[in-house]
Amino acid sequence: MPRSSLLVDFAVALPVALAVSALIAWALQRLFGRRLSLPLSVMTLVSMLGLSAGLFIAGWFFFGLRLWMSTTLLLAFGCSLGLSLVVASVVAFVRRDGGPIDVAALLRAGESDRVEFKETARWNVREDKKDARMEAVIAKTVAAFLNSSGGTLLIGADDTGRAVGLDRDFSTLREPDADRFELWLRDMLSTALGKNAAALPKIRFGDVDGRTVCAVRCPRSAEPVFLTQGQSTDLWVRVGNSTRSFGVDEAVTYVARHWRPSLSTVVLGRR
């Protein structure tokens, strides 16, 4: 018989609690998917706090309960699952779609460090033909917004903010419509930036003066986004109203500063 059964129970309970918490955290990440931005480690910690709260309730409000009794275990598990669900739901709600994009208002405001206009995404206006270089420009701009403070790219507008529409880009698609254009744009960004980065922007369409304009709203990415072109992998960022590629030394310094951990990023599980 152990001389201190309490210490033995505690020693056994610790790894069990960690395993249960990790399982709850994993299950919630599978349930919420991309809506839950908190990493597994943070969700495991939240679940552990829930277990602790359940044990506290069992010991404070119920007389004669012991650690391994079914009532104690159910209370601990229930509190852990409940707290984890609440936290996951709040995070998913905060990070939900931010509503419609006012394309006309963005065009009136003009270009800035957070807004960029592009006439086309696939069509070379000067040479009057489809051109893969136009696609690279779009990918660079999206990457730069993701790697900076976020921003919105408007496709189908010239430098003056006049809506010119997407007819030329639509003509390069099998089905010339907005849905097919968005599908192509997502696929192109997935190839150039990776699937995780391509899923971050919010894509909406607006009609201005009878012409369709595509708005790509990019949030600030939680991690660096690199553009892959052929054999090269580059880091693009916004510097004022322009988009710039950083060399190796500049990229290392920028990444270290831009994604420097802070108290809020640690608590929220962001990098």
C-alpha cells in the first residue's frame, strides 16, 4: 500500500488529465476547422483549466467525493468540454466573415498602403492578350498584404479608381462569370502561396457603374507567406503604397520584427 495515496492519485491524474485535455482540444479543432485559430497547445491549456474548475466544483459543493468517483470525473469532463466549447465559439465568432465590402467607397477613397487597384488579373492590357505575368502581380500583391497589416486588392479598376470591369479576364475562362473567376483565383493563389495562405483572403464582387469589380480583402497573416515562382521563393511586403520583395537579410529581420511574440499573441495562440 502506498504511504501517501493522495500523491499517488495526483501522479496518475496528471498524465490522464493532459491526455483528456489534448483529446478534447483535438476534437474541437476538427469540429471548428479553420474558424478556430487557436493552436492545439492553447486549446489543451483551456481544457486543462476546465478540468481544474470541475474538480474545484466537485470538492467545494459536494460532500464526500473522491478523485476517481464517477460524479467527480463527469463534473471535471463536463466543465472541461463546456469551457473549451465556449472559448472555441467565441474565437470563431470574433474571426467570422466581417460583412460586405463596399467596393464603390474603396474606389472613391483611392489607393493607399491598405488598398491597391489592378485593371486585370490575367489579361495584358498593353499587349492585348492573356499573360501569366499578370497573375504573378496579383499573387505578389496578395502576399504583400498578408505579410503586412492587411489590405484590399480591387481587380477591375484602373489607377484612378475608375471601374473598368472584369470582361477581359472573364473571356479567358471556360465559363465567363464571377464564380468561375473566384475558383480560378483561389487555385492560382494556392499554387503561388500555398493552400493555407490562399484560404485567408475574403473575395467579394461588386457592381460599379454597371461593371463588375472583384475585391480581395486580405487579413494580416499569423505567419509569413512566401511566393513561389519557379525555383525562387520570395517574401513580399507593403512599403507605403508599393509592393516590395525583400532579400534574405531583409526578410529575416522583417519576419523577426513583424511576427515578434507579445502577451496578446501568446494568449490568443497567434505567432
